[in-house]
Amino acid sequence: MDDPAKIELAKQAATIMTIWNPNKDFNRTAAEMRARKLMTSGRAKEVIAPERPATGVEWLTAAEKKATSKPTVKLMTEHHEQDTVAVTATWQWVTKDGESWAGEGKQTFFFTFTDTDTDTDTEPYKIRDYVSSVL
């Protein structure tokens, strides 16, 4: 995938999807819900938050310290599946007073996109589908 617009959209979506504020977000899906504006309406409707809150040491520590995640996203250049952009996100937790620590793991996203109208090229790309895995 060599289309710069699709690559930029994938990076933007992965960034939005990994910015969490545990004091405001019920769970990590809240960030995916914020990224729905970048998706087709059909795909956006599939983003459904679970009914249970996020837990785990990383989330609870960030909540206790009132930290927010600050992601770093990178294109996975070694991924060569046609029509798919792969992006990996890692994050730091950062407090308002500047304390920070590394997030646990990384999240990899695989995005596919709509096509633009080749005659007018005015329709922006939208995310048609995505999957992610947390390592």
C-alpha cells in the first residue's frame, strides 16, 4: 500500500484509538468510538463498547495517577498484504505534572479503505474495516 492518504488515515485512526483517559473512558473501546468519524457508517455501527469497565494494573494505575496515554504510531513497512495498511501503536502514560511511564504491550491495526471517486477524487477515504491485536 503506497497511497499516502490511506497511510495517513491509518496513522490518524490508530492514534485516536490508543488515546485513553481512564478517569473519563469507561474502557478502551471509548477511544475506538471516537474514531468512528473516520469509518464508513456500516463499520462505525459495529464499534460497540462492552458493558464492563476496563480493569488491570496498567489501567487502574493510570486512573489513580490521572494519566492519559500518549501513543506513538508506526507504519509496518514489512506488511505487504494488498489493500491493507498495518500500523503499530505503543504508548506512554503521562500525568499533568509530567510523570510518565511506558505502557504495556503494543497494539497492531490492519485497516482497509473505501475507494474515492476516480473522476472527481473529492470523496475522502473512509475506513471500511479494521482488526487489531494487542501483544
